[in-house]
Amino acid sequence: MRERKHVAVILIILLAVITAPFPAQAQGVSEKDLLEVLQSEAELHKKARACQQLAAIGTKTAIPVLAGLLGDDKLGDYARYALEPMEDSSVDAVFRSALGKLEGRLLAGVVNSIGVRHDAGAVGALQELVRDPGKAVVEEALMALAVIGTDGALQTIRKALEHTSPKTRTAAADAGLRAAQMLAQRGRADVAASLYESITKADVAEHVRVSGVYGSIITRGATGVPLLVKSLRSNDGSMVSAALRAARELPSSDSVSRALAAELLGAKPDLQILLIKVIVDREDTGVQKEISGLVSSNDQGVRVESLRALGKIGGESAVGVLLKATDGKEEEAKAALASLRIIRGQLVDKTIIEGMNTAKAEQKTELISVLSDRHCAAAVPQLLKETSSTDQTVARASFKALAVLAGPKDLPALVQLLAGQQNESARGYAQSAVVAAASRVEDENKSADAVLKKLTEVKDVSSRAALIKALGQIANGKAYDTVVKAAGDDNKEIKDAAIRALAAWPDARAERQLLGTLQSTENDTHRTLALRGYVRILGMTAVEPGQLADKYAGVMKHVKRDAEMRLILGGLADVPHPASLDMVMECFEKGDVKAEASLAAVGMAEQLVGHYPQ
């Protein structure tokens, strides 16, 4: 048998070659030429090649010559594959005649070819081979009968399922599975189901019977529900697995939904979990009520799986169940929150928002995150209220969600909250929400207007500083002018907020202002901020290296500390110009910055080679 399988593999490879288009005619090779090769003393490989080409161009004329080679141990398979695709019915007669003359591998090959050609006229001869184990082709004969699929052929397979030989029963079961599959594809579902049922009752290996059960359920469709239920209740794990697989693939129908619902309630926890997963895969919303009830199961695994399922097949009526579960044990709360993020329905968002009114602080924080992930703009009014919560976790979560959900129309309310926020941590989140909402204003020139208006009304220093920081992130023209003016404010907090905003300005317009601050300030922190911002802006400025070198030379005059020198060296390293290299070399004599100067010099030298090869 092993040898036969090896041969089969080789033949499959050969078939792939044979069925490829051979340009015999294009090369001027005729059928007559090829037949002469086969009838000559030519080398074996040339004869094999001739058979391959005849598979493409052979006619009735070639049949007698090829038939004479079927018994050749070396060329028999080549000849057979040449005959198989020919439409002439005399090929069938040739193959049938060969059945009584061949043995072993060659006989098995001809039996397979008969199956490939679906030769119903060979059924009687194939039946004889099934009854004669001495021929050693029972397996091949049964499979050929399966492919032919006539009533007589199927009857032989059914009889073989009752044979005393385990080997024959197994071969019959394999053939029966193949036949049933083909019958179902041909629209003969009733016959296929009957054959599958015969296999399930046969004395064959468990996995074969399980395949029969699966096929029988699938083929019968809605009428296979009783067998599905019976299999689900089996003590045989393989049978249950087959039933679950079939349940996933059965078309949607009320009878299937009712059966799964009934089994779900009466099953043990382990099976309940598997059934829930099947129901979810089927997207069977008709079982939502039963799954909602299992949220109260005594088994945690069932509770968690039920909560997960409701997100996918639940509707508005399931939201209350999920909201309640968010206050439960960790795994259940996590599953409920995940489902709330994806559950669909017109009233889902509204129900979640209403649920926040009675939720505990920790639970409310999670629900806020859910609403944010659901992109629920309708939650903005409630979130604006929650920013005033005494629980800072809730307040921060609300601002984070508002940064995602708030729009231009919400800017005045957000700016008011920012101006009135006393908690430093929450103030940062409020600022982010204001900036995010401002970015959604269609006209960029108006994106800072709400903040600018509030700035004219607020007197509290900390509130004004927070608004200036927000302007630094909105960063349009109006915001820039206001921040520049604030940088000259007499109040230290206002001035600090403005300089920090300018140091982080996202475009180059702050370059001159930062240089002026660097040249005039006596505040070391402001000096460092201005220098860092200035070097960053130079790094994104599209000017010639020589101009950049001049700018660095100008700022180098105002450096007072090693830390400042290191900032400049970091920028100079990316300016490939001789003047830049001169400045770096001078730094070897200025303070404790030799290591940074060396790195900058090496990096610059590599770039200079490309720019100034001379």
C-alpha cells in the first residue's frame, strides 16, 4: 500500500505536467509522428514525452496504439493519462477491457481512470473487483464507484459498509463520504443524507462516523435538527464537536435557533460556552433572550461568555444587562464594557448616557471611555457636567472624552471650564479638550477666537496662563500675536506661560521672538527654553547651510553655559558647511563640551565630503 501511495504521488506530479499545454502542433509535431515514436525502438523518455503530447492532440487514431501500452510497466501510466481526456467513447471500452488483463498498480490506475471518466458502463466490472479482494484494488474500485455515483454504484458502497473485513468497511466509508459530497453538490441531498446516515451506523473508525454525522446534518439542513440535537447530547466529545461545527454552518432558520436555545439552557457549563460561541458565529439574534438569562449563571465562564456575546448579537434590550455587569467582578466587567463598545441599536447611546447617572465613580469612568470609543457626540452635554465631578478620575476622563467628541459649538463651554479649572492635573486635560475642539473649526483664522474672547474677560492669573498655553497649541496668527504680547507681561506666571508656548510653537514664525528672548532675558529657564525652541526651528527651516551657519554664529555669542553650548552643537551637527565646522572646532576650547563637539565634528565631516569634495 505504501508503494502504491508513492506511485500515486508521482503520477499526480506527472498529471500536472501532462495536463499542461504542450506546444506539439506549434513545433510541427503531428499525431502521426508521435505514434511512430511509440511504435519504434525510441528511448523510454521520448516515448513518455510522446504520450504526454498525445494527451493534448491525440485523436481516435491514437487509441489502439495507446491501448497496447496499458500493460507496459514503464509506459502504462503515461498511456492511460493520454487516453483519459479523449472524448471518444471507445476509450471507455479500452479501459473496461483492460480490467480483466492487468494486475497490481496498473490495474489500480485503470480503475482510477474509469472513475475520472465517470463511466457508468463499467459499474458491473467495478462491482466484481469489489467482491474479489484477491485483485487488491477494492479501495480504488469503491472510490471509482463513488465518483460515478449511479444507484447501482451507491448500493455496492452501502453493502461494502457491512462487509466482514474492517479494511473493506473503511474503504467503503471513505468512498461513501466522497459520493455523498458529490451527490449533495449535484442537488441529490436526500440520497446524500441517506448515504451519510449509513456511514454513521457502520462499524468503522470513530472519526469516519463523526464525518458522517456532520455531513448528514449539513445535507439535511433544517430537517437535520433532530440529529444535531442528538449529537449535541452525546457523551462522545468528537460527536459533539462535529455537531457544533455543523451548527455553525447550517443556514439561518427558526427551527435551528429554537433548537440551539433549548440546548443552551439545558446544557452543562462547558457545552453552554461552546454553544454561545456557535450562536455568535451564526449571528443568531433570536437567542438573545436566553443568553441574557445566562448572565446570571452560577458558572463564571458562562457569565463572561454571555456578556461577550451580547455585544455581537444583542440589541437595545441587552444594554441594561451589560450596564449592571460593569459593576461586577473584574472579568465580567471587562466583558460587559467590551460589549458596550460594539453593541448596536438606535437607543444604545442614550441608555448608556442615562446609566451614568446612577453609576459609581469607577464604573462611570469606564462608561465615559465607552462613549468616547463609540464616538457618541450626544454624550457631550453629560460629559460637560461630569467635568465638575468631585472625583478627579471622573473629571479627567470626561475631559479626555471631550477631546475626542467635542466640536466647535462646544468651544465656549470648554473654554469656560478651562478658565475656571483649579486642579492642575485636570487643567491639562481641559486644555487638550479645548485645543482638540478648536482644531475642528473649519476656518483656521477663527479657531482661537473663543479663547481670545475669554482672555479679555478673565482676571485670574492662573486662568490667563492656562488660556495662553492653549493659544500656543492652537497656534494660528491671532494666537501668535497675543502670545508674543504676553511674553512681555510683567507677571511672571503669564510671561512664563507665553515663553513656553513660543518655545514649542509648531512653525517658524516664532524664530525672531525666541532669538530676542535669548538675547535679552536674564532668566536661565527662559534662556534655555528660548534656545531649545530656536534650535528646533532652525532645524526645520528650509534655507541654505551657509545661512543656517550664520544664524548659529549669531546665537553663539549669547551662550553662557555648557548646557546651552551642547544644544547648539546638537543643531550644528546637521548643518554641512565649513563655517559650521569652524564653530564646532572652536568649541573644543570652550567648556566641558569636547565629547559633544567631537561627535558633531565627525557627523558634519561626513556630510561635508558630499557637499564640498574639494
